[in-house]
Amino acid sequence: MRVMVLGKATEGNNGEPPTKEAFAAMDRFIEELVKAGVLVAGAGLKAGAEAKRITIDGDKRTIIDGPFAETRELVAGFQIWEVKDMDEALAWLKRYPAMPGKNEIELRPFMEAADLADYVTPEELATPREGERGKLGVA
Amino acid sequence: MSRDETQRAIEASFRIERARLIAGLARMVQSIDRAEELAQEALLVALNEWPKTGVPANPGAWLMTAAKRRAIDAIRHERMRERKHGEIAQTLEEASDDAAMAIEAALDDEVGDELLGLIFVACHPMLTAEARAALTLRVIGGLTTDEIARAFLSTEAAIAKRIVRAKQAIAAAELSFEVPRGGERAARLPSVLEVIYLIFNEGYAATSGDDPVRPGLCLEGQRLGRMLAGLMPDDAEVFGLLALMEIQASRLAARLGPEGALVPLTAQDRTRWDQLLIRRGLEALARAEALDGGGPYVLQAALAACHARARSAADTDWGRIAALYDRLRVAAPSPVVDLNRAIAHSMAFGPEAGLRLLDAIADDPALRSYAPLPAARGDFLFRAGRFSEARGQFEAAAKLTRNAGEAAFLRARAAACR
């Protein structure tokens, strides 16, 4: 199964770049993930100062420029892992290195074909379509 | 955390460490069997200790230390037994002390090559490809014998026997658990790559209705390929194989039709191809090409990449595919490659070019009862406007194939020849 790992900045950190030590710790962790064949993709994201948000409320769209006052939910980086089950993902997650300040890492399994049963029938899924982006982002 | 949750957490943590643990132990005690036992004993200690102390900061090192203690205890025990037998041989005592010291030394040795060494042993060319696959899935992939049996449509007893015999052969040959170097490494790598691709293909051949363990083999193959790429970052063929598997796996969701029939590449819904895997595949291929790779896996990956890059079947760069088949034919000669090369040339340069290449291989005994040969000839003849000849070829191909869906498709093509 594939899981999304969202590294979130919390309290007083607006997604500023990590310290050299934290960067090195993350580098070692990623090395471990690669050698175990677990890491599929990942990237760090620039600080909140360079971010933009848009709120959508019905027809109303409001753009907010970073940095944001509310940083609790600021995604600072993401990784995609391929693991056998959530237990394995959790075991890896416990090894996630400490970044400066207080952090929260969120683990979210990808939707798979079976999860889309309410929206797309298996026949629809299996029938070739032309010129449209896939409904499934995953295999 | 409930007891059950704690146990699951410990087991998951153990699973991550298991292969490296066995690899490190096997190198010390020179036996896969003994290493597996020691790892299992370490797990039991962990299941007993960790609920009280919590999971240690470095579970791998902790488990290794626990297993090492067991190994040393066993050696001491052996020494005591020898004493009881009255043979107070100084040499023996020294020997067992040396063994204990060697274990201590190996623990401090952060080479990290143990896993690769174990992969090379489990995939030693003296073992059959099936034995290599079973042993690799067991000791590196961590699958149970039951899972391996289901994956290969075999029985648990047969797989268990295969694994035991493989281990016996390894012990009898006194194989070294060191990573082979230089020429030996080059000579043994193909049998490692072959096994990983065999595991992947076994999963790729499974259809959706089967036991999920079988399609799961694709993931096992990819995982092993990714692992190997992490351990051997300078080998072009390792990245070629990885690229090939990633790109092929990107099509898993698009390759089966509503009734489970295989959808040919050119008819697949490309919007369902997994772009993340395609990107990974193209990156691995770029790496292989940067390493000057021109081996069979790199070439096959380059072929797969031609399809992955084409937005639609009509955009396919058949000229490049034909050129790659010209090279693959030299790197890995086979009648099937020759046939595919003829198909590529027919797409790039017209049906006559394809027919000329088919004539050159028509008498190959390996292709005598091979349905794709007359099917390809029928297609070339059809496209050349030679309908009555084409019909005969499609009918011949329909008679040769054992796949009902394929036969129906070929008969429909025969019927359309007018």
C-alpha cells in the first residue's frame, strides 16, 4: 500500500528551512528508507513566507499571502512510502527524525480502486477512455 | 497502547530489521538457518522486554545485540559441553573465544554490506531460479512459506522443501557471505537480477481475480529492485531492471479489460498509467544511461520508456523502438526479440520491412508453434492489402493459441480480411 507522510510545522515555526543537523538527520533517515525500498517520492517545501492560500466558500475565492499566523497545519514536507501495511508505516514513522521545534507528522493511506467503488464502477475503471486525465492517481 | 497493539508494533519494527538482522548474523555464524533462529530468538526477547521498557531508540542495534548474546551463549554452552566430555583441549577453547570475539568485532563493523552479501548468497547461480526466488522472498522479503506457496501456485510443503534444500546446498558449498567483488560480482549479478525480475513477472502475469498475494509479487519485485539500487548505486543493469519494473508496473491498472482479458499496450487507457511510477522509471533509466548502460535490462527499460513517453498510441516513436530492438538483438539474442523487432520495423518502416525480417526467422524451431508469429505475419499482410493471405495466417494463429480470448480476437481478425 502507498501512504502519504505529511511533515507539519507547529508552534512558532513557519516552515523555515531545517538546521544543518536536522537536515543531516533527515538525510540519514531517507537513506534508510531508500535502502529498504520504501521511499517512492518526497520533497521539502519552502517556508510559509513564500506560500499562498486560497479559501473557497461557495463562489467566493480569497487569496491569503504567507507567512501565516496560524502555523499549526503548515505542511513543511512530504514523502510517499510503499509499505506492506499501516503497522509497518507506523514503525517507520516512529523513526522520523526530530526537526527543530514541535512537529507533527501525519500518515495518510492513498485511496485505492476499491475505495472509489461509490464513484466509479469496476467496469468504468477497466474501460479505456480517451483524452481525459485518469481518475486514479495510483496503480 | 493495548497488549495486542504493542505486540503488533514490535512485530512491525522487527519486520523492518529482519532482513538486515539475518544478513548480519549469517555473516557471523556462516549459516542462514542459524541466523534465522537467532533473529527469531531476538524477537522473542523483544516481545518480552519492549512492553516494559518501550521500543528502544535503535531497534536494529538492540535486536542485533540480543541475537549476538544468544550466539555467544550458545558458543559458551558448547565449550562447557566439550569440557564435560573431558577433552580439555586448549585449542578448542581458544577457537570458541575467537568466535565470540569475531562476533563482537563484526557488531562494531558498520560496513552495511551484509544485506547485499546475503542477497548474493540467496541468488547464487548454483541454485535453480525457483529456489533462488523462494529463498530470496523468505529471507529478504520476509514472506512466510505459505505466502510464497500461494504466490507460486505451489504447496507449502513443496516450498519449504525447496528452501531447505537451497540452504543445505549453500552450507555444503561453504559460500562466503561477503559481497563478491570485481569479475565475480559481474558474473553473479545476472542471477540476482533474473530472480528479481522473475518474482516481478510472476505477479505481473496474475490477473485481478487471483489471490492478492500473486499481484503483490510485483510490489515485492519492485521493493527488491529499489533495495538493490540503494545498495548498488553504480551498476547500470540494476537501474535498468528497476526502470523496467517501475514502468511496467505503471500500467497495472490499465492492462486488464472488464472480463479480465489483457488489453494490448496500444489499446490501453494511458490516463490510468501511474505517472509517479513512470517518472521513477524514467529517472532510473536516465541514471542507467548515465552509467553507460547498454545491457539487456537497460535496453528493455528504454523500450518500455518509449511507450511510457507517448501520450497516445499514435505518438509512439517506432523508429526509436526499431533501433533499440536492433541493439537488444545483439545484447540478448532470442527468437522472441527477433519477432518483436520485426513488429517494430513494420510499424516504423511499413509492413514490407516487417515481412522481410519475418522471412529471416520463419524457420526458427523455437517459433514453430508460436501463435504470435503467424499473428504478426497476418497483421503485416493485412496492412499490405494482401487480405486472403492474411486470413490464412490469422486462422493458423487462432489454432495455435491456448488462450480463448486471444483465439476469439484472432478469428475476428480473420473474418475481417476481405
